[in-house]
Amino acid sequence: MRHCINCCIQLLPNNEHKQQVGCGGGPLHGHPECPACKGENKIVLRVDGKQMNLLAVLEVRAEGNENWGRFLRFKKGKRCSLVFGLMIMTLVMASYILSGAHQELLISSPFHYGAFPSNPSLMDGENPSDTKEHHHQPSVNNISYVKDYPSIKLIINSITARIEFTTRQLPDREDLKKQELHMFSVIPNKFLPNSKSPCWYEEFTGRNTTDPYLTNSYVLYSKRFRSTFDALRKAFWGHLSHASGKHFRLRCLPRFYIIGQPKCGTTDLYDRLRLHPEVKFSAIKEPHWWTRKRFGIVRLRDGLRDRYPVEDYLDLFDLAAHQIHQGLQAGSAKEESRMTRILIGEASASTMWDNNAWTFFYDNSTDGEPPFLTQDFIHAFQPDAKLIVMLRDPVERLYSDYLYFASSNKSADDFHEKVTEALQLFENCMLDYSLRACVYNNTLNNAMPVRLQVGLYAVYLLDWLAVFNKEQFLILRLEDHASNVKYTMHRVFQFLNLGPLGEKQETLMTKSPASNARRPEDRNLGPMWPVTQRILQDFYGPFNTRLAQVLADEAFAWRKT
């Protein structure tokens, strides 16, 4: 070590004698006292140009009036111990510098920092008693992040100044048809009038030995769906209609869609709603067909596979179609009424926001904005579809999303750094493109380390409202659902025109525990840093304000969560 360059050490002998030394081994003649020490009992290091506490105190006990020059006369054991300790310290420092880490050295400290004065609100699935069990991290990094807040605030201000909610130009039906010729050839313009769900009969040209699901992509690419399709095979042949020597099968689309958002309680809503006897969901909870599978996307980072044809998607509703078919063929009016009242639903939480595939298939974009969105195609076939949206404070949604999808090194520090990086990337896009172009920018979305864009609810909802009427939406808040499940479910029943439930059925539906709640190991990580929460509140604030205006409900501003 060299004097006042890497470190300075103050030794603490016995209570009667204190000596101060420079890093080179003592107060060298001709050298001033190390300015970093300032007489404090600490070890100071400089790493990457920053002064840091090594957070340790090195004690050396001398005998009598023994001075530093008699160090060499220490017993061999003491001398070796001290040298060994200094070697360990050097190795730790070398490891830190070579790894390029951004966090403080993980050496226990005799010093303690006070807690940051603010407390974030409780997480999803937590109650006040849960927070007592959290193993909160030291607040050293939180304090250092507070110092960075003004620079991050400038980034947010830059983004906010460029926010402009514009109306998109809608494509006409012929343009849509050119993009999806096969889909338009399969799905008819009109559906059976005596079914609540959009259904129609189509000819089945296969023979009795033909496996109707042999080429279904959901089966081919995922083993976990094979048992589901085994059940479909067993039921298939008993639910064909026969006329003029031909076989016909009933095909159906969903009557309603739970379109979003992820980590906002859609799984819990799905699990409760499917307990209603009139509701039948797809054989797979989240097919993601409209947003991903029809483009051949399983995981975007894995590249494109063969596109899933619309027939593969329709297969997922065969069990519901079989029951509706039974009603249509029933001899009694009572049985027909019971079966034809079946309402088919689908609950892919990507439907509202995920249009990442457009850049691979639609090249006639305007200023980086997608010419076609998912809702354009759904509306082309189902202009009267019903749409349910479950939302949540986007700040808490993002942290929950991070905890759920991050695979390793999860922490409040890591989340803060990822948020900061995502904001910088989003600002860079906004400097050159429109808000809509950045929100639907596939390259940007894949580059951001957290899914910042998913919480921009106002952007997505306005684009959906440009296609569907406001009356076709039921917009819910997770916060309200968590506090009063019974009230939320009654709103859903009323919106879908579902029949009333018996007392036992309703009790089962409303008292069952919440689905897909935060994992215990994630709860133990504790909340995000208060400064991270403040940054995200600043970022999402203008979008929440616009959402509250559109819905005429201040609760969607999430000013008090």
C-alpha cells in the first residue's frame, strides 16, 4: 500500500497509548497526516474513485510503551496472524475490483445506518403481520440511491414532456383480411343464434380412425397439455352431428376475454369464475394465441416456430362446444336452455398489451407504430365481445412481476438498478419516436430488464377503446378485489349476465384462498426501496392520471393505495 492512495489505518493499542500510522506503515517523516482518516476509528478504501468504509476495525494490542518500530519483535504467531489478515483484505479488494461489482463489500460492519424514514405500502398477498417476518436488507444502498434521485428525475421529466396520447388510424376489414387470409376463411361472419357463445358447425372430413388432434401445435410443443387432449379425444367422436352422409363438429370462440394485466390478479379471477356452472374456459388457462402462438412465438428469445393455425386455438374450446352441442340436440326445452346458456371464456393476460410480434409480420408501419393490433382482429370476428380487465397500482405490479420472473440475485438493490436502466432505455426511445411507437417497440421491450411498459395501462386501454365500445369493458382493481371478493364477483356475474349461485356455491367461490399469491421466499425479500417506489410513482403518475380521466374514477390514479 502507498500512503493515502489506497487506504489508511488507525491502530488501537491499549487504553494508555494511541498511535496513528499512514498506509505505508507509520507517520512517515515529511508526509502530512492522511486527510481521509481525520482522526476517526475506521478503515477507508478508495475503489473506482469512490471513498468507501471497509466497515471493519483492525485492533493490534501492543505491550507497555512499545512503538511501531518494534513490530518485527512481535511473537511469530501474532505477526503471521496480522499478515494473514491483511492478505485476506487484499484478496477481497481484488475480487471486488475485478468483478466490477456495484454493491458495497459484504463485510460485517460495526457501524449502523438509520432506516429510511418512509415505508412503502404492503405487497400483494401480504398483511401487516407479514412485514415483521421480512429480512430487510441494510439501507446503505438505499441512502446512496437517494443521492441519485435528482438525475433520475430529470430522465422522468424528459419522458413526461414527450407524452402525447394520440388516436390511432384504424385499418379496414380488407386490410386485416390480407394479413390473415386463412383465419378469415375458417371463422364465419355469423354464428348460431340460439347460443350465447359464438359457435358454428363445420364439416369434419376425417375418418373414425383419424386422431382429430394429431397435428395440434399445443400438443406437439408442450408435454403438459397431452393429458388435456387425451380427454378431448375420448369425448370427440360422441359429439359429432351427422347429416346427408357427412360429419359436422361444433366450433366455438370465447364470448368474453380476460385480457390483462399480468400480476394483477387475473389468475385468481379465473379460478373463481370457472366455478360458476355456466362458465366454461379454454382447456388451457392462457393459450396466448392472439398475441403469440398465431405468430409461432412460444418464447420470443427462442425465435419463431411454425405458426399455430386458428384450428389449433378452436380445439381448446371443444369440451365447451360438446356441451353446447348436447343442448342444441336436446329433446327438452329445459335441457336446451341449460346447455346453450354456457358462456365460453378465455384468460390470456397478454391479450391487452403484447403486440411484440408485429415487427416480424407487418412491414407497412407508420413512424414505428404497428399498423395492426390484436384487438383489430378480435373485433373483426366478434364486434360484441365482452372484455374484462384487472389492473393494479403499476408500481406494485412491476415489483411483483420482477419477483415472479427474475431467476436469481433478486433484491431491492437489483430491482432499483434494473428500473433505472429501463427508464434510461425508454427515454432514449422517446427522444426519437412517439409514445405508442415506444410502447409497442419489440426491440426496446426485450432490452428493458424489467417490463416497465406493461404498467402503461392508459396507452393500451385507449387503443382498445378506439375499436370497442366502453360498455363492452369491465375494468376492475386488484386492490378492490382483494378487500371484497364477493362484491367483485357479483359485478362480474352482472356484466356477463350469469345466473345466480346457490349459497354453498357462492361461499366456495368467495372464501377460497387467493390464487397465484406471492411466494414465501419472495415475500422474505422485503419491499422495494422507498426511493425506487418514488421514482416509479413519478414515472407512472401521468399515465395513471389519464387512465382515471378515461374511466372517470380517481381510484385508478393510485394516489392512495
